[in-house]
Amino acid sequence: MEGGKQRMDKKEQKPAQLRPINIAPDELTTWRSAREDRFRWVQRLVRYLPRGKGWVPRRLGRTVFKNTKGLIRIWNGVLLPVNPDSLEFYIALSNAHGCVVTEMCQRVLHPGNCFFDIGANIGSVSLGLAKAFKDQVYIHAFEPQATLARHVSISAALNGFENVFAYQTLVGEAEGEADLFVPDNLTLASLKPERNPSQTTKTVRCRMISLDHQIQVGALPLPDIVKVDAEGAEFQIFKGMEHLIRTRSPVIAFEANETVSNIFGITRSQLFEYLGSLADYDFYLLGEDPLRDDRIVKIDNVTLGSNDQNFLTVPRKEMEIRKRLPL
């Protein structure tokens, strides 16, 4: 892949219409009968482990719980059907005290708004927002891994959310296809195998869409907020939504890990400069701890470290939005 663009053969020139995942009633019935207490002892165990909080539940999920159908209720009360291959992620969410990215998006959104979740994974941000707004925001979640994308749809149904729509697709600069390199830790899947050099990866060929194109053809609505967590492919995604940013300037919550961005040949500063060239944005650093008073600060007021990776852009003209942030 070069610059996020893909060469398409004749068959690919007219890709299938973008449609959200639909879950059959029988499958939902099976999940509704699943138990919520299957993983409670793992939740307790991980709380007290001095190390191995990721590795231990991942190993348990792929051995002891390999064929287990169970549910976990995470920190915000959302009920999730568990994919045992990613058990460590569910356990972490159930033991968490909150999520700064979810909080900031919640502060910006209003009922009736539209939210795009690019790199949705198991959908914790999307589903948390749906719960917070009692299903009164329209959420479109994009996740290329088939099992994870289906679980977003299943979760939405289990929680009674009718306005959460999940799509199994990559999002990038252009319409086409791309290889996704999936490591043992499914949450770190990336378009570059160098993202996870110490882990065995499998290669999955995935559809890729451009937001500008899908909005232009009427397959997607205009978003008010876009969240992007794509393990280094953020720049390609921004290029594929350039028209959207220029004309609408949505609030953007995004990950920009300096080390991972460098694998894609771009620096964190270049990401900021590119977004700033498209719209008049203020940039904010989001902290990891949801209990800290300084969990959001303007980047002009701090020296960014290599571990700082979550950011929020707000159009400079949107004074009302800034008033809703805990600055």
C-alpha cells in the first residue's frame, strides 16, 4: 500500500454498497441466554496481579474459556458479549474507572448528533456514548476485524440500542482493499506488520472505504464528532476525509502515538500541521487517568512526551464546545 491508496481490478471498481452488520434473531437469543458471572473470578484475579494483567487473561481466554459464551458489564454499565480471544480487553474495561476519550466526546455531543467511531474494536466508546445519551445519538462504528465488528452489533442489540450501526471495514484514503496484520493482541491490529515486531501476526485482506466518498454517495451521514484509533493509519484516514474536515470541521478525537506514526513515515507534529491546514482547530492533549483534573490540556501549554497519544481537536470558533470541556 502506498499513501493509503489501493490498486483495484475491474471487480473492485464497483464495491458492494456499505451496509451495517445485521444479527440474526437466533444468534441474539443465544447471547441473551449467556451468563454474566462466567469471568468474575478472572476480574478479581487481575485486580490483584502485580504484573501480567494483559497476558494472563489473554491466555485464559484462549484456553480455559476458548468456547465459552459469556457476558461482562463494564465500568459504565454497558453489557458486552465476550470474545474470549480478547478477554484481557474486556477485563480491563470492567475494572476501569472511566475513559477520558468517551467522557470528552460525551461532553461535546448533543442528542440527535452523529458520531463516527473509526477503529471501534469491541465498541466500548460507541456503546458508552449510546448509553449516556439513552440511544439519542446516531453512532456509526467501523471495525475491520469480523468477530469484533459483529460483537459491536450484538452488544448494541443486547443493550437495546437501535441507533448504533457497525460496519466491517477499514477506513482510509481511498476505496479499495488492504492487508490488515493482526497480532496476538487483537486490539493492536495494524496496516503495518512492523507495528508489532515481537508478536506473531496473521494477514487478513479487508475492504477499505473513504469517508468522503461514502458521504458523497449518501451511504453515510455527516458526523459531528469523529473518533480515530487506527494504530498509525490516522493520516491516511484524515486524507480520506479531507473534504469533510474542510467543509464541516467536525470535532476529532484521535490517537497519535509518535513511535507508531513514524512506522507510517509521518511524525505527530505533521499530523497536527495537516489537520490545522484543513480547518482552524485548537488541539488538546487527553490524559489516561479519568480521575485527574488535568485530563485535558491545550497542547500549547505542555511539552508532549513519547507516551502522550490521545488528542482532541475543537474548531476555534466553537466557543460553546470549549465551555463544556473541563479546561
